[in-house]
Amino acid sequence: MNGAAKGAIVGGVFLALVGGAGYGVYALVGDAGEDGGGATSTQSGKGSGPVTEKETVATAKAFLAAWAAGDERAAADLTNNAQAAQAAVGDFKTKSYVSKAVITPGTYNGTSMPFKVEAEITYEGVTKPLAYESTLTVVRGLTSGKPLVDWKPSVIHPQLQKDEKLRAGSPATPPVKALDRNGKELTAEQYPSLRAILDDLRKTYGEKAGGTKGSEVWIEPAAQDAPKRTLLTLAEGKPGEIQTVLDADVQAAAEKAVARHAESSVVAIKPSTGEILAVANHRKDGFNAAMKGARAPGSTMKIVTAAMLIEKGLVSADKPAACPATATWEGKPFHNLKNFKTEGETFASSFAKSCNTAFISLIDDVKDNSALPREAKEVFGIGLDWKTGIVSVDGSVPEVSGAGAAAAYIGQGTITMNPLNVASITATARTGVFRQPVIVKASLDGRTLATASRPLKPGVSAQLVKMMKLTATSGTGSAAMASVGGADKGAKTGSAEVDGAGSPDSWFTGFNGDVAAAAMVEAGGHGGETAGPIVAEVLSS
């Protein structure tokens, strides 16, 4: 062991007192007689077959004793991933600043051993307790045949997931107190899906907001852009105030709405200003897919395609448009849902019923594969490097040829968006002018916002709004939007096929007065069924 170690069995309890530079007192406390060999029993040799109860107890307690003694090498050798275990056990004292730890084994259950850790964290003269319970499992080594601890980060702390680390110290930036547009504080406790956004606000504006750093214990995420999760505050820092344009009431509605579906995200913005009113995600990975995602948007993209076709004079909301059951481009067939078709109906009807072929059949008349990417960028601001105030990902509408160009017309293929991008598309259709979305006003830090080259041509916005209203009242979005009061409402559904997924992604976007919203549910199926109710609930708030 590192340093000088002394061990003794006192009244049936094994104690290890270790002295060494950089850490203080560690101890393992347990029932020495439980396995008939005492807590100091050594690990058994090579064996075969299922791990026995005796092997479970001996291996688990040997590992916990080595950990308690601060001997990361010995602890690591008792696991099936020595490299990862040695780093984690070593970091427990050197990077988590654990100055004292009492580890108490529980009663084994099969090949699992629960245990309790009562630690003290000491950083810059401040000491605070950190207590928790976890469990380890003993397995048979694949090559050695020895009983070994099945190594997982959760052995060190139950909230640690793959490749995450336990850390303590001063954060890189001071804390911030985020306020909504009306001065109400926004906390991760009250609005859980804002955690990633609050972390981004802290990184971006912590120093500028005038706060001072404290110290804390946190879980360092595996993904660089994922938020840290604070476990314990050691010394309070002084937060600086950040005024956002979020609306606490709309945010609360968004949080409630996404909670009904796993892997869902929603964004609401104010079309007249571009201000972001709410951002919510309900995901296992904590990723802010609402602003950073990049997935095919399905038929919500038809808003942009329709704008392009109307501006070119190829269609008009009130004029007839063909909607055959199938259409083929460059040898690839495209079809409508359940191969439906219409005859003698208007383009607005095709839009409202999400007729794929009504759009794809016009690609030959457009005769320009760059037309759709230009419309997306020059009018809807897609791909203009938005400066929202935190990290966000722009939508992408690349120029493609062949069958890919036809797929792009209906939001498939190489096109990628997130709910923020699609909500902005709806806002632009609503007002005729692109206003770059922001979560904090540009005046806070003087950043330059993106501006589109031009607005929609006269009359085009009115046609898009008319078609979206028809979708919300009698089209594919009518069931979801029925709960949204008032007559000034519109919608567009979308379903995007994803390679390898059993169900398509569900997309839905809509507006109600001066609020536009878009939602996406990964593998959620039809847009009106899962993403639609999320948007409707946000628009009704």
C-alpha cells in the first residue's frame, strides 16, 4: 500500500488507518464473521462456474478494504477493468479531495454486495460530509477464472455513468442566477430540462455577470457539451444575474409537455421578436437536442419547400395541384402515407394532408437543385451561424442531386434540423421576416445576430399562414390542435424515417397568435400523435 498502513481486527471490525501525502484517514467497517473468514479474507484463486457466495463476500470486502486503504493498485487488481478502476480509486482521493472515508459493507445478495460510504471532502480549508450508498457485483474473470468486481463507475458513486468522473474544486466560471423575461428566477430544480442551458449560461456569462467562484463536488460528464451535475456545495460562490428572454410560465408548460414522452424536445419562440420563450428536453442523456440536435425534420420542411414553389409561381394555395399516390424521381419512387391520393384539390389541401407527391412531382419544373437551399438560407436564415447566446446548432439544407434532391423537398435525406430551427421556420412563415432566435438579448454582450438576405415575397407569408391554418383545423394537425383555443392558429406535421429505427421520428410545429413552437420525439411515429400534443400544450400556456 502507499504510505504506512496498519490493519487490525478489533471487536469483529476491520479498520485500516493509512497515512500518506494528499489524503487523510480511510477505514473499512464490517462484520468480520459474515463469510466465516473475516473481512480480511483474501480473494480465492482460479475457479469455474458461477461465483459462489463465499467468493462474493471475500472479493467484495477485499476490494472495499483496498479502496478504504487508499491502495488503488490493489483495488484495481480485484476488478475486471484494472486500468479504469485504478484511475477512479486514485481520483477519489486526489481529484475528489476525499480526506476521510468510512466504507461499510452491507449484506450480500447473491453476487452483489451493497455498501455505504461516509466521506469527508476537504478543499481549500473547507470540509463537508458526503454520504451515499452503492452496490458492486462480483463476476468470474473471463480469462483468469478468478472472482472479480465487475467494474462500473457507479461503484465509486451511484450517479456515475459510463466514462463520467467524480470531481471537486472550484468551477471554471462563477455561478449565475438566471432570470426569466419578467424577473423570475429559473432553477434546474424547478425546471429540470434547463440544467444544460443554465450550465451553458454559466460558461458563457459567469465572468461577465460579476459573480465570484465558490467550490463544489460534481459529476464530470462524459460528453463535452453535457452539463455538470453538482452533488455538494462546499463554499457558496456569489452568482451574477443573467436576464434571459425565457418565460417561466411557458417553460413550465414545456417541461410538463415533454415529460409525457421519452426522447422528446420542444422550443417556443416569439415570432415578432425571435425571442426564445421556452426550451425543454426529456432525454436519458441530458442532451439539449432542442437546440443542438441534427435530425431530418420530415414534412415540417414542406413549409420552406412551399415557400420556394409559391415564390417561383409554380403553385398557389388556392389553385389545383396534383396529388398522385406515387411519384418517381431519378429512379426512386416516393409515396404518400398509405398511398393516398387526391384529385382536383388545391395545393393548400395537399399541404394540409401532407401529400408528398404534390411537392416531389414539381421538382422537374423547378429545374434548379440549389433553389431549396437558397430559399432556406436567404429567407429562413438556415445555416447563418446563429448567435443565440448559448451553444446551438444551425439547420442544414445542402445542395444535392438525384433522388436526394427529391427527398429534400419533404425533409428527408441530408437535411438536418432541431426544434429551434423548425420553430424559427414557422415564425418566419408567420411574419414573413426571419428574426434570429435568442435566449439572451444581443445587447448583453454586443454579439452580432444573423440576418437573412431578404423577406418572403409579398403575399407568400399570407399563403403559408392560410395553409398552416387549414392543417390545424382540418388537416393532419387538427386532432392535436383541437385543444388550442382561438382561430389564429396553424400547424404542420412531420414524420422522418431514420435508418435502423423501428419507427420514424415524430415532428410537429405550429403557432398560436405571437407564439410559435416545434417539437420532436425520436422514434415517436406520426407527428400528430406524439409531437403534436407537446406543441399544443405549449401553445395553450
